[in-house]
Amino acid sequence: MFEFRPSGSPAHAWSDAVLSIGRDPANGWVLASSGVWARHAEVQRGSDGRLTIRSLGDSVVAINGVPVREATLRWGDTVSLGATTARFYLAAPTQRGLSGWERTLWITLGLCLLAQAGLLIELQR
């Protein structure tokens, strides 16, 4: 999962292959700040896993203060879209519950440990 963290606003996280950005409510990330077009930019995940941001139409996207038409995003990059400036990060991982096979594995390991301890006790007699 990836996220943009605008200064003074909550982070916008996503995990889809494409993220559209702009003022239009149909976008994945709606930015209603000045200088942002209806369809301002798009972030795409390539087959190699890299994320590429590109400006749409004549909109301006700046990465670390340098205007670009298209660029590969890197962890910690500052992305400017109109009056909005955000940092790009990998989103914090979320912990999920143990699946059935993981639970079975841990139970099996626990039983093996108990069996070995019992064997050691029996051998010491």
C-alpha cells in the first residue's frame, strides 16, 4: 500500500494499479485546492512494481521542486500538484490475524516442544 501525506491534511492511501488525481469527484484522490485541474495527474504501477506519476494535459506536477511530465516516484519524494504539496511513502503495514495454516503450524510446533520436553524428562529417570 502507498500513500501521499499532504502537510496539514490526512494521508491518502491506495493499493490499486492506477490512481487518478484531480478536482473531479470521479478521481481516486480528489484535490479541491487551487491550481489543480479536473484530471490533473495519474499514478500507475508498472509490471516491475515501480510507481510512475504523469501529468495529464497541460497540468503541472513537480517532484522535489522540479516540474516533470512523467517521473518514477521514490520513497520520501515531495510531490506538488497545484497548491497541494505531499510526501510519497509506503503506507504503514497493517497486522492481519493468523490464517488457518499458520495457526496449525504454531500448534504443531508447540506440541513438538512439549513432546521433546517429555522425552528429556523420561530419559533422565
